[in-house]
Amino acid sequence: MDPGPVGVGICVIVLSAAALLFLLRLRRRLPPGPRPWPVVGNLLAIEPVRFRCFAEWARAYGPIMSVWFGTTLTVVVSTPELARAVLKDHDQALADRPRNRSTARFSRGGKDLIWADYGPHYVKVRKVCNLELFSPKRLEALRPIREDEVTAMVQSIHRACTQPDKVGKSLVVKEHLSSVAFNNITRLAFGKRFMNSEGVIDEQGREFKTIVANGLKIGASLSLAEFVWWLRWMFPLDEELYESHNARRDKLTKKIMEEHTQARKTSGAKQHFVDALLTLKDQYDLSDDTVIGLLWDMITAGMDTTVISVEWAMSEIVRHPRVQEKVQAELDRVVGRDRIMAETDFANCPTCSVSSKSHSDSPANPLMLPHKANTHVRIGGYDIPRAPTSWSTCGHRSRPNVWKNPLEFRPERFEEEDIDIKGHDFRVLPFGPGRRCASAPSWGSTWLRQCSDTSCTTSGGPCPRE
């Protein structure tokens, strides 16, 4: 084939895209940022640890900046004041979600909750979550599951520490946290424990973990076509990966849903999420795609974030003997050494409470989920055009104008100041604010505290020194 016409066509497309970018920047006063290249934008300059890259650029370009992911503009804000402007003052205008190819496929075009645009579907599904799935009554009803799983975690840690071949060796806490997060979320979502007390996973559990791992792998290996839509014809393999992953995920989920449908005919509905959704499906006119999407929203939101947050909190506590001794003394006084901490002990352990809130100081994901403008807005003196525009808000831990001694681990700051972690204090936003805040902040904070406080009861020794 004569490459001449193809080459000319590609050149025309590239030049047209560059001209459009240039005209857009002239017409509107966009935030400053690193200079983009035609077609690829700033993709070649973005480092693997994205939030560190953004923090570095923010020092050079200011607290609000433009970053081009291919031909898509992303505006990054990194101060509490600008976060308030984005997430509260202009909340309605910025309540949509930008979906790239992978998130669009995984969410069936936004039929779940996390990736749905703000509209009738989102409002309906959000209502289901707030009033039915994550109600205080259901939180209390499922408390035995949470306490069972942290008890199992302590027992597994004890076994690992007392085995003759493990004595004197380091304990990999992350392995035990991963197991407790996995077992807790599968029991809450599906009413099933895929892993036995010895840590052996059954066939269905192995399939579940493989699907989760594949989803993370596919989501992390984004091609250029994710950001430059007219290059997608060059990456047909991506479409096959999405389709096979979704088919595998749906097959497992529908099999579990069918098991619960049959069980409900003889024993009635349980409190687990899959039973609740099957009961509510007709009442709220929920499609199978929405039910499956909601279940997997819970799974993805409740596994890695738990492990990262608790591991970070524990590492900070054992690195600071003063805090560790204070926490341990409180646990000895309230809980003792003969039992495991229960949720009913929370009110009597204020020191543990502020230590558990360290996940707010160092969130599992310093970049919030992106928002998309559904209309033109003006933020921080700059023009932000209508979609395609995504928003990411950085954490503010390292800013001295936000925190006193920002890099110091001081859980007491949560006692000294009135700091709200559920969306009203824009210095700490682990659950987000406004219309797109997390649906279950009470569930999340309760589970994180249960895991971190119980882990502290098992780590009474000093931090090993090199």
C-alpha cells in the first residue's frame, strides 16, 4: 500500500490537534502547567508515582495547574481553599465522572455508583446505598462478621509468631492484613468466606482473587489510546481484554447471585449485600449491570485501601515509641491482655481513636477520584472549560501553611483541633465531600479503626532497629 496518503492523513490529524490545543489556550485563561506536546500532551513527563509528580509540579506552577493527558485536560488543585471551590462551591457543576475506556467498560458505561455521572441514576443508586445497604442498622447487624475476622487475624498472627521455624524472623504484617480485608469484604458482599482458618483458598476464592488482580493489572496498564481517542483503532487487543475480564467477572458474580436466590427461597434473605440487592432489585428497578457494578464497587473500595491505611498507621505508630507506649497503655487499661478489642471499646479509647485517624493524614490514595465539569466554571481566577476536563485533588499533608509541623507524626493534632474527616474539613478528605462523597464513611472509619486498633494489641514490642 502506498504510505503517502496515510502519512499525509496522520500529519493533518496531528497538526489539527495541535492547532486546536493552541486555540483553546488562547481563547480561555487556563491554569499554568508544564508545556504539553502535540497529541501526547504531558504523558511522557508524568512519573509512575503520579501524586509525587503532581506535588513537584505544583511547587513550580502553583496550587492550580493544567496537565494534559494526551488531548484531555486535567486540572489539579492542591490546597484546601481550592479543594473547597471544586468540591463544595462548584460541586454541582463538577459532579460528573470522566470515564476512560477501561472504567467505561468495567462500569458498563457508568451503570454502577462510583463511575456514574451525576443524574437520576446516580441519585437512585446513592439512595439505595445510604438508606438500605449502609444504614446504621445494617452496620450493627454485620458487626459480628467484622469482629470474627479481626479475631481470625490475631490468631493467624499468633500462629505465625509461634511456629518453630518462624521464631526470630520478621513478620510480614501486610499478608495478614490482606487476608482479613479479603475475608471481610467477601463475607459482607457475598456472605461467603473463601479462605479457611489455615489460609487455604477454595476454587471460587482463587477465581475471585484472580479477577481482582486482573482488573488492577488492566487498569494500571493504560495505553496511549486511553487518552487519545482517535488512536483506539491501533489497539484492538485492549477491547478483547476488557470483554474477557468482564465476562469472567460477571460469570462468577451471577453464579453467586443465583446461589443466594435459591437459598432465599428456603431460608429467607440475610443481611449480606448480595441478598439486600436482590431484595431491592425490583423495588428500585435495578438492572443486573447495576447490581454487579455495586458489588464490585464495594469490593474494590474495601480491599486495598484497608491494607494500605492500616499498614501505614501501624508503621507510623511503631516508628514513634512515644505514641506506641501511649496507645499500648490505654489498650492495657481498657481492653487488657486476655481478650481482643471490640467495637464497644471505642468510646473508652480516645488515644487509639486519634492514632487510627493517621490514615487521614496519609491517605491510601493522595489523589481523589476525578471529577468532570458539565459546564464552564471559573476556579482560582482561571477558566475551566466544559468536558473533557477531569479533576484530581492532592493531599495537603506536607504544606506548612496547612499543618503545624506537617511532616511530624502527631496524632494529638486531632484532639487539639476540631478536625472532621467526613467531608467538612478540606484539609483531610479521606472520604470526600459533597455530592460525590463516599457512601459509607461510618463503615469505612469503623472497619479501619477495628483493624488498626486490634493490630496495635498484637504489636506491643519495640520497633526493630537496623
